[in-house]
Amino acid sequence: MTEQLTVTGSVVAPRVSRLSTEVAGWVAAMDVEVGDRVAAGAVLLRLDDELAAIALAAARVAMRAAAAELADARRRLAEAERLAAERTIPETELRARRAEVELDAATLEHREADARREQALLARHVLRAPFSGAVSRKLHNAGEWVEPGSAVLELVATDDLRIDFAVPQAWYGRIDAATAVAVRLDAEPGRVLRGRVVGRVPLSDATSRTFLLLTRIDADELTLIPGMSARATLELAAGGSAVVVPRDAVLRYPDGRITVWEVVRDGGEARVYERAVTLGPAAAGRIALSAGLAADAEVVVEGNERLREGQAVTPRAPP
């Protein structure tokens, strides 16, 4: 006997990012709309970069000026070294010109770093997609002011989607990569897809007493959309030494008792006795009993509602 459990879940994107800019500024252009699919590196938004471009130009001018100063200092040092060889200038003058070259070289490095910084700041006025996906939300529009860290767009990865299901925690130890998973998308209820288990989240929700089961389906021609609802049927072999009986053998009482009538044979006589049982999972008209009945016990399937304790019966095999 196999046990079946139907669970519900949703299609989940592996990455959902609320994107923000790294610098403050006015939104000069929004290059995408909600629903647009974009490739990694695509431009999504541009901030007004006029002042940043001016700052970069100024930094480059300063860098060129520093380079010219260094070149002139090196020329003067070479001249001083030639004169020093002829002993026509004092040693202190030579050392001063060497120090001047070192100072101008450091100044040039500083100006180059300034230019690189302004170049990086200018580049940060363009927001690019960190991965391929679809724009799911647009939180700002052209003409608005944005601050660093303030979300402007939401991007959802649309590749390698999962279907996550909430599964009762009692099943955690019995589900693994080999568990058969039949998936039905609510958008296509008549279609059954084979799923595969790719992971279990080892944390139970304290309210629902469920854990998250991660699955994927291999259906290239199927269009999955994040947020799409789905149902899955999990199949496992009946656990442990459970006794399986027909569903009609089980009686349920208003006070919560659950029983079956067991047939006990003594010589040529057969009598029935009511046994309290604990139910396990059910499937295909049969129920597993986890406690209360021996594995080789006979049970009454028909007419069990009118029996009395110890009543003599004449059992007959089911048709």
C-alpha cells in the first residue's frame, strides 16, 4: 500500500530583488515598464548625471595638470643631476629637486584616484539589472528624487523556477529526493507533471506545523509564472508495520472513539470483539492502522454497525 498526501504551494522565483541606486539624484529616464523581461546588465534607470559629468571632467583636468607638473619636475631634476656632476650646484639643490619629483608623483596619484572615483560615481547614475528576469514593480518614475538604498524597481528571476509546498511536519523524515511528486498547476488543472524534490527546509512553522518542500518540474514547453498556485500529490510506501484494513471496517463515534470489530475464532465458533484503533494514512479505499490490531487479525467489513460485544457470527469472505 502506498500513502498519498495532497499539498498546496506556489511557483517561487529563486531570486527577487528590490533594486536601488547607489547615489542620490533625479530620475532622468526609466528605461523599463512593469512586465518587461530584461537580460543581466541591461539598463533599467538613469539618474541625471550632469553634475557628476562636470566633476569627472574637472578631475581629469586636475590629473593632466598634475602629470604636467611631474613631467616638469623630472626635467628639472635631470638638469640638476647634470649640473651636480659638473659640481656647479650645491647638493641641497639636487635633494630639493628629487623631493619635488616625489611630491609631484604623489600628487598625480592622488589626482588619478580622484578621477577614478568621479568615473565610478558617474557610472553609478545608471542602474543595471544584476540578473536576467522580469520587472515586477516600478516604485519610482522619471522626475522623482531617489536616495541610496531606496527601492526603485523590483526584479524577479524567471529562470530555474521552483514550486514550494507546505507539508505537515510529520512527513519530514519520510520525504527525500526519491519521493514521487505529481504536480498539477491550477492554471492547467487537467495536466499532471512529474516533479522532483530538490530540497527540504529543516525548519517547521510554529503556527501551521509544516515545513517547506522545494520541488522543480522538467517541462520546457510549460510557461511558469512566479506566484502561480499548484497542488502536488506525494506518494510513499506505507510506513513501518502498519495494519491495513478496508475503509468500511472502521467505525467512528461522536465521542471521538475509532474502532473495528475483530473476529476471534475458537474451535468452530467465531465471535466478534470491538477494538479501539489508531488511524494512519488512507488511500484507495483502505486505511492503515498504526495501533490497536494485530497484523493477522480478521475484521468485519459489512454489518459492523449492529454488532454486540462477544456476539457469535458466521463470517463470510467478501465477494
